[in-house]
Amino acid sequence: EAQVTQNPRYLITVTGKKLTVTCSQNMNHEYMSWYRQDPGLGLRQIYYSMNVEVTDKGDVPEGYKVSRKEKRNFPLILESPSPNQTSLYFCASSPRTGPLSSYEQYFGPGTRLTVT
Amino acid sequence: ILNVEQSPQSLHVQEGDSTNFTCSFPSSNFYALHWYRWETAKSPEALFVMTLNGDEKKKGRISATLNTKEGYSYLYIKGSQPEDSATYLCASGGRRALTFGSGTRLQVQP
């Protein structure tokens, strides 16, 4: 089954304790992206990656790191989490070949992170 | 940062009503306009990706139109059903970044 998976789905942690949220897709998509969703603000892009070893900042990159060593994986790293990073996080992937009209994003199930 | 705005923020309709909502976006440097449907406790799912001025797309009872010159898109739902209850997101972007609006939350009462 074609899908984007994220782990963990739920995480409660404390300020300053490094954590990684994994994201994996099995559709051979070039493009992957991380978003956070906060009430009233919609989805905001954190980082995206056009392909292996190519990453770029989105609208809200501060406090996050990413890496893209393999095409299928795009982990999100919080080196020193703070309470303002409490949010719902979505990973997404998308093909980047063919016409723009085919660039729909496939979202993972989401990770709800609470930082106390 | 692109400013993508959606209206209304929320909408309550009765089963069988037809409804529509708006997404507005900067018309300069336009590439593509996406619509997603997001049900509670699930992930957003793509409805349409539209690129051409005048584009109209349809999926069942849901359709969308696009006006790139004036920077807006409409999403229409004909004969709303309770299972249409969800948040509808639009997003504008190109090959790289994608900017989402804050969504229109639709509730359909049986």
C-alpha cells in the first residue's frame, strides 16, 4: 500500500531533550516536506526537500533540523525542544516529475508533540 | 511568504444544501492551487491541483474553479452530506514551497 508513515504518533517530552520524528514514504517520491499545524494558523511549512541531500527552509524553520540521506526517509530533529514547539506535525511527500497538476501531496498520519 | 486566505472560517449547513467557499492568493508568480480535505483525526487528502486560469475540476459532488488573474478559487459542494463534514484547505505554490490557508471548517447537520 502506498503510504507515508510517521513515528511516533504521540510524544510527550520535556524542554531541552533532543528528539527525532521519523518519516518514511514508499512511493519513490522526490519531494518531502514537514508541516506543523496550530489552531487558527493552518499548516505551516517547516522544511522541504527536493531530493536526496537537498533540503531547504520553509516558513518556520527555527528550532528544527532535517536530513535527507535516503530518498524514502526525511526525519525531523528537534535538538532542544521548547514548549512553543508543542504542535501537530505532518510529513508529506509528492512526485516532482510531470506537470504541476500532478504535484499533490500525500500526508502522513501526523505526530502530536507536547513539550512541557 | 505568500498570503493565502480562506473564507468563511466555518460553515454550518443542513444535509442537502449546496455550499461554496473561497480561497484567495497572490496572483503574481502563480504556479498551482491545491485543495485538500481534512477530516478530524485523519490526514489531509488531496482533492484537486489546478494550474490553468479558468480550470474547472470535479470529483463526485465536489467541484472547484480557478481564476489566476484575480487570485481566487472557489470550492463547491452540491447536496452536502454529513460525511462531507471536514476542514477544507487550499494551498498555493510551485515546485518548491507550498503555503496553506487556515481552512474552512464545514459541518453538515443531518
